[in-house]
Amino acid sequence: MCLGIPGQIIEITNVNHKLAIVDVGGVKRQVNIACIVDEEHPPEACIGDWVLVHVGFAMNRINEQEAAETLELLKELAAAQVEISN
């Protein structure tokens, strides 16, 4: 099982190599968007898209509500982990 972290594409850094900057909760990382682009949705059209990121790749597009719900669940899991550790 893998864990995809929601993030929003804010910039395309290299169209030829299909690289973009994704904002994940305020942390900006370069990711490969090859899995989510095609002729109907080229790299340039990805700015603003919400995606699930796993090991440096945007695996699929999701809607903003799904992203918000997932980010909230991850925050709750992190808080529970801190509570368990204390």
C-alpha cells in the first residue's frame, strides 16, 4: 500500500521533462507529472490542479475537496501519533 499526499501544482518547471512544483501544505517540491498529462491535458494545463504525490510523482488528479479532507485526516493522524508517543 502506498500513501499519496495531496498537493497543488503551482508551477511547471520543465515541459519537456514533465516537471512541476507542487505545494504540499506550504512545502514546495518538484515532482514529475508524466502520469497525469496527455494530449487532452498537457503540462501547461496542470497549474492549479490538485494531485496525489507519491515518491516524487503526481500519480493522479483529485478535486480540491478530496485534497482538503485527506490533508485534515493526515493532520489528525499526526496529532494522534504525538499523543501516543507521550
